Amino acid sequence: MPEGSSGIIIYMRDKKANPGPRARRAGTEGRSVALLAYDGLSMFEFGVACEVFGVDRSAGFGVPWYRFAVCAATPSVDVNEGLRIECRHGLDRLRGADTIIVPPTEFPDRVPAAVLEALVSAHRRGARLVSLCTGAFVLAAAGLLDGRRVTTHWAHTEELARRHPEIGVDPGVLYIDDGDILTSAGSAASIDLCLHIVREDYGADIASRLARRMVVPPHRDGGQAQYIDVPIRGVDSTDLFADTLAWLEEHLDQQVSVSELAERAAMSRRTFARRFAAGTGTTPYQWLVRQRLQLARRLLETTDWPIDIVAERSGFVTAANLRKHFGRAVRVSPQAYRATFRCPQDAAVGA
């Protein structure tokens, strides 16, 4: 047992015999799901897959539930929470699986080559591949995401895009269903994707009943863009340009033009635009919208102000304009965002 291990061993046993490969939506004995295991996997997403697909719900829901097994390239794997999982099934079990779940791992570069080869083989024969959170790095390493639109945890989307520029990485969604390959954002988004799979396989009613059993919403609005922490990018300067940006940050509710900002910075409009792009990596308009959105989010989280007041104080002027920009960037309405993130103990009218 490795040093620092908790000494806990989890034995994984499947609940139904596997009668062999079959079409995903055919048969009366349930669709087959294989959950991969490898060193460093995250127990949260692993547990979500076990809960959704591994608990036999045939009697309660009146449909043949999934045939479920955990598979690994080695007899046991070490989990990043200090646990060890011993698996009864090897990678040969993947050959009969309609759906293969790829959980996140702390060490995506250490996933055995045999696992990557098995995923490629499964994809060729038509299996549905599902990555949870950073499991997308495993599918990418297998070359299965080239030319695809995918997602992963927002904190790792830039790294995934950097490592694999041939992949279209969307940081703003909870999950993406691209037919035979599905990817989810981080942690709780794995629940969203697994429920989506149940909805596709058994219909909305069964998925909603399962969501109620799990005490989670059957569907969440928006995407992970609402959870992304977007820091304000600073400018390393002490001249009038930096002073102008500092002033603008303190007066986001005021309507100013690029020409007025350039004049305040003692620059021509063209020089100011070039300096702005070099210092912030974006245009004045895009920067201003982003800062106003950040302010609007803080106001929605910490005040009871009506939406039109939030719009006015954050510089969007009207509630309609705020909703337009908020929906485009955060992918939920201001009202829905407030319902999710507002902290009652900190909110105060006129705070």
C-alpha cells in the first residue's frame, strides 16, 4: 500500500452480467455502461457516475436500468483522496459497453496507453464516449477530440486549448453533446451531463424522477460562464494612460467615448486604442463591457436593488441592455444569476 494511503480499499462489483455488445437503444436488459478507473481519479465525478448508472433503478422506474461495470488497465488504482480502488474488470469489458465514462484525473498524462487504445477502439465500433470535467484531457490524448467542440472545467479550458489547438474548447457551457462524444464542465456539471444521458436514453420523465431521487434540479439554466471568476487585468504603468483606466474603473456608470478617454490620457484616439490593446489585450469597448458585467454581478450578489437600478449603476443604462449583455456573456438572466449567487446576509438596499 502506498505511503500516505488511508488504508481503505473499495471493491467494485457490477450488479448484472454482461450479455455482450448491443445497440445503445436496443434490448430489454438495459444499456451497458463502463466506467474507467485510473490513478489519480476524482472521487466526486466517479461517484456521480456510480450513482446515476450503477444503482439499479429497474423496479422503481419500471424500465431495464443500465448494466454497469468499473474497468481498469490494472487490478487496482490509487485515488487522489488517498483511497485505493480494486476493480474486478479489465479493459476487455469495454468491448461490450454501449457507453464509456471517462472521469477526471489528477494525472492525465499518466493514463496508460492501453486505456487510450481501448477508447479509440471503442469509438471506432460506435460506442458513446463521455468525459467528465478534465476527463476531456484523456480523450484529447487519444486523439478523439480533434475538430470537435468540447468543454471542461473553466479553470482548465485554456490549458486544454493550448495543448490541443485542433480542438474547439467552449469554456461557457455546462456540457456538450456532440453525438458520439459528450463532454462536461467541472464537478457538479457531471451531474448535468449524466442526467442528460438518462434523458436521451429513457426520456424526460425518467430523468426528472431520477433528479428528484438525487435531490438535484433536472436541468440547470445557463452554463459555467456564470461561475467563472474573471479578474480585472491590470496595467503595469504609472502614466496618464494608467490613471485613465483607474478613473474609468471608478466611473463605470458614466457614458464616455473613446475620444474622451484618449483626451484624458493626452493621446490621439488611434494611439490610445493601440496602447489599450497592448496593455489590456482587448478593445476599449470590450474591456468596458467586461468591467461593467463584473460590477453588475457584484451588485446582483450583494444588493436588493431592482434590475433597472443595477443596470444604471453598472453603466448599462437600461434593464434591457443589461439583460442583453448579461445573457450573451454569462448565459443566464440577471434574475437567475441573483437567485443562484446572492448572499442574503450581505445584501442591503442601497448598500
